[in-house]
Amino acid sequence: MPWVLLVFAGLFEVGWAIGLKYTEGFSKLWPSVGTIAAMIVSLGLLGVAMKSLPVGTAYAVWVGVGAVGTVILGMVLFNEPANALRIVSVLLIVAGLVGLKLA
């Protein structure tokens, strides 16, 4: 169960990272409210997952899920570059996350 919570924490991290773009410097109310709510949920789930997972592993997976998801959504939503080097780099992050799970 802690791994499921950790993945959801990472997905909420993606939500707040992408949400930051839509807040326009926290000048738009509803995107700001949603972004702050996603931050709270993300950190809350991370904290619960860390009760039974090693702190280094939990934090790295949380950041990794957030980074991978944010890069992918950046490509999809904001037309950020999707070149081979970026895709290989994302795959390396995923490989590291799988390695941490298996270790």
C-alpha cells in the first residue's frame, strides 16, 4: 500500500507542477487553489508513504514520478521538445525508479 500512495503522491506532484504554469504567478484564483490543493495532497501522501518506506527511496521515487510526468505533460500540453535525448533521459529516470523499487 505505501508504494501505491507514493505513486499517487507523485501524480499529484505532476498536477501541482503543471498547475504552476496555469496560475501565472499565482495571479489566477482557481488555478492557484487547485495547485495549492495538489501540493497539500502530494506532500500528505508522501508523508504517509514514508512511514514504512526508506526516506531516500520514497523521496527519489516521488521526485522521479513527478519529473517524468511533468516532462511528458510539458511535451503534450505546452509543445515542449520531444527529441531523442529528452526521451532517453526520461527512460533513464524510469529505469532508476524501477531499480529503487527492486532494491
